[in-house]
Amino acid sequence: MKIAIAQINCIVGDIAGNAEKILESARHAKVQGASLLVTPELGLCGYPPEDLLLRADFLEACHLQLKKLSQQLDGITVIVGHPQQIEEGCFNAASVLRDGKVAATYHKHALPNHSVFDEKRYFSHGEQALVFEHESVKIGVLICADVWEPEPALKAKLAGAELLVALNASPFHMEKQSTRLEILRHRVYETHLPIVYVNMVGGQDELVFDGASFVLDAEGHLTHQLPAYLTQLEIVQFKHNQPISANSITKALTVEASVYQALQLGLADYVNKNNFPGVVLGLSGGIDSALTLAIAVDALGADRVHAVMMPSEFTADMSVNDAREMAEKVGVKYTEIAIKDLFDGYVTALAPQFHDLEMDATEENLQARIRGMLLMAISNKFGSIVVTTGNKSEMAVGYCTLYGDMAGGFALLKDVPKTLVYRLSNYRNSLSNVIPQRIIDRPPSAELRADQKDQDSLPPYEVLDGIMEAYVENDLSKSDILAMGYQLADVNRVMTLIDRNEYKRRQSPVGVRITHKGFGKDRRYPITVKLDFDKYLK
């Protein structure tokens, strides 16, 4: 028996287009001798469809397309993920298509309702196992979160399953693949059954689905491992219910390589699926914009990237020179627009209001907003989307300007801490040297006033990122963070800044999620709130 894994890139709402991808995969699988094709969770409509699932016309379109797809398939059985609206409710479903009809349908049991998942908002729980016979093997069907809990797999085993297949739309975050393998091995040890794990690939708003589908035999050994971030059709040979290893094991990526490719795919799919002709970004001569430029070129090609350097009187000559050097290295369109005259005009216009008050963050932010306005004007004129360059550390503590460096359509580094920005920059240069070394080595600066350095206003990034991870990503209390060895002044400062700047982050563009808790759907804190835990915990 040969089972084909369709690791495909589905687009939310493109029901006919997704069906065509499934049909094309089935044709290629059949040519290669496969008799069964497994596709990702909700592959017919894309994942996550969110409030499209509240529309009757959307659900009806999925129903009609599933019926049409079943009639188009010939000589191969296909398992397709789709939403199903019936009298009992709306279900996250997987249907077995064979002989021109829907032969059986499974409803997902475990509905995740945490971090980026809202499945209980839309779906009802399934309860029954689905086991169907194929080439004398009884195959149990599971959907994504079902394999993270013991019960659904055990139900399939009790119903006679000899092999499990799991349809997944499992989004990426760092170390996610090792967690998947660990969890799936638990299911194997509990059921003594092999598992075929099929995952979606592609970017969808802030989420990136990394693929990396795999197969485990009945002893938990990895027999097949598909590459991450690539569409692929893999044929897996079975002897009865046991997979035969074919040395199809792709080497695991390093953390840096995995994150870099996730950012690359997330940007490419956001731009391409939303039909933007390209991107425009502000290239400052600093490390954040340099990394953003490198990823953009790798994702889209140099001909679709426009870098704009907007020097002010506070911009160092080395910043301009480094920006020019990098733009030339990667071959993008490069423009310089000096902002001193524009800035002077704003200062003159505001002088009667400010009455000769000292220059402060107001004038610093004016420069950022002038740059944001120029980038948005270029975007309006030529259609390219503005990609902002701020990182997670800055976003956390509000070291960014509303309608300035936050202005844009996609925040590529929104979930990337500053310390990881450096690691990713060094990783990219290990492939080929595109980021001038001086950009990596020099102290970071916003260059909005004379002799400015980030560390004049912030704790060292190693400290800031550690506290941020503990407080934002791991939800630790102040006492827990202090127990990690951080100083009270730093902890108080960072926590206060994070809480105070929720209103800014709520207005920031969508960006790629690469940690287990980004500033997006994962974190839903109130803007208007008074936090004083210390008073109650003393």
C-alpha cells in the first residue's frame, strides 16, 4: 500500500483553488502508485477561516465544492479537511472521498481554544471515531489537536484502527516540531499504532504553517520527515500497516534557520496572496532594517523591493554609507530623501504652540512620522506595501512611534526580540554576506537626537529580552522574574513599560508569529486597566 502526503499551501476562502490543488495532488499521487492521499486540516477552505464560518453561504460553498471534488476523483481515495454544517452544528470535519462520493466523515473531537485558536467559537465537538478499511488495513482518522490528547486515538484503536492518519493545520513557533514529535510518540506508545502526520504549509496573516509532515512507525521511530516551509507530495510505502523507511528524513533546521525561513515565507505569502506588487521599507543603516531588507529580498526577489533612506541632521554618515552598501549588495531599488527641510517646516509651524519649549521626544517622533508619511506616500503611488522594521523588544516597551516607524501594512519583525535579530543577521551572513558587518557591530541607535543610543533609554537588550520573555511569553509574576536574578529596578521598569504601551501595540500592523506568544491573537490584554498585583501579594 502506498499513501501520499499532500503538504500543500492553502489560501483561506479560495475554495475552488484549494480543491484544484487537492485534485492535482491526487493526480500526481495516482501516477506514482498511491491509492490513498491525505491532505491538511480544513484544506478545502484554508485555515483558520475565522468568522467566515459564521456565514451560511461560505459553508454551503464548501459543501458544494466537496461534492464536486469527490466526483472529479478517479481511482484514488482522498481524505479532505473541510467545515461541515449539519443539523447538530458546525464541525471541523475530514471526509473520505472514494468512488465519486463522500464515503465517510469524521468530526474533530478536541477543539483548541487557547493562544491563536478559537475553535470553540465556531465548531461543535465530535464524539465518534472514524475507521475505514483501505487495502485490507483499517485506518483511523484524527484532526490536529486530537493527537495532543490520548482519548481520540484510543477511541480509534478501540474501533479497530491499525493505522492512524492525522490532518493538521499546526502553526509554527520556535521548537514546535520537537514538541510535535514528542506528543505523537506518546500516542504511538499508548496505541502501538503507526501515525501519518500531515501538516499544512504557508503563511496566513500572522501565522506560518511550516509543513514538516512526518511518519512514525509502531515503535515511535521516525521513518519519513518532509522538509519545512516547502510544498511537497511524498509517497510512503507500507507493508500492511507498517511504514517502510525510505531514507526520506529531512535534517532538522537550526532555530535561526527555522525562524528565518518562517519570516521569509510569512512575508512572501502575505504579499503574494494579497496581490501586492512588492514592498517598500525604510533603510536606516541599523540592524533591524538591514535584516528586514535581507528577508524581503530572499522572499520576493530584489526587483520587488524598494529601500528608502531618509537621513536627518542626526543621521550619521556611516548609517548612510552602510545603507547604500547593503542596497547595492542585494540589488534593490534605492532612494534617498533627506527630511531636514520637512522637519524644519514642522518645527516652524508648531513654534507658536510650543513657545520655545526644549526639544524632547515630540521632535524625535516628528522625524519618525515624517518618514512614515513618505513611505506611505510611495506605497499609495506605486501599490507596494510598507513593511515596518521594528522588533518585539521595541514593541514591548513602546520604543516606537505611532504613525511613524509603526506606520505600514506588515510588521515583519514584530515577534522577533532584539537579541534574536542579531542571531538572525549573523545566520543570514553565514549563507552569503549581505549585511555589512559594521551594522551588526555598532551600538543600535534611533538617531533622532545627537549621540543617541538605545541603551540610554532602555536596559541592555539581554536583560530586556529576558524580562520580556518571562513576563509576556511565560506570564511569570514579578517575584518569579526577580528569582531568575534580574534587578528590581529593571523588572519594574520593563513591566511598567510593557503594560503602559498596550494601546500602541493594538494599533500596530500584523506580523509573523515566531514565539509561542506574540503580540497578536496570543496576547489579548485590556488597554484600559489598572494593574497592582503587588498590593495583593504582599
